[in-house]
Amino acid sequence: MIFGPPKDDGKPGDYLCKDCGYVFTKGPEAWAKLPDNYKCPPCGAPKFRFKKVPKGSEDGKKVEVKKSWF
């Protein structure tokens, strides 16, 4: 069984922090270059707490953030 998030497909997208809603908008190539110990600038959440969302989700409207620890 394989654990962890699926590998990035390379399609354009943003990365949303599940804890505070911060959005990393520089794209998959820049995201892949970040170190594994990258932390969310506003809240300090680790890189694995980010979720890939379509670029410009909901036409720039606020993306709903589900606050959870798992």
C-alpha cells in the first residue's frame, strides 16, 4: 500500500494550506523545488499540510478551508 499524497501531475495549480488558508501561487515547479522542511509563512504548518487546488480556484473567490488535523 502506498501512503502520502499523490505525485504532482505538473498541471497548473496552487497549493492551499489546510490549516490557515494561505495559498502558494508560484506553481508546481516552484513547489517541487521547496525543501521538505518548508513551513507555511503565516502559521508554520509543514509542507504536507498543503493541498493542490486548481489555479484560480472558484474564479478567485475564497477557497473553503476545512480545518482539521488529519
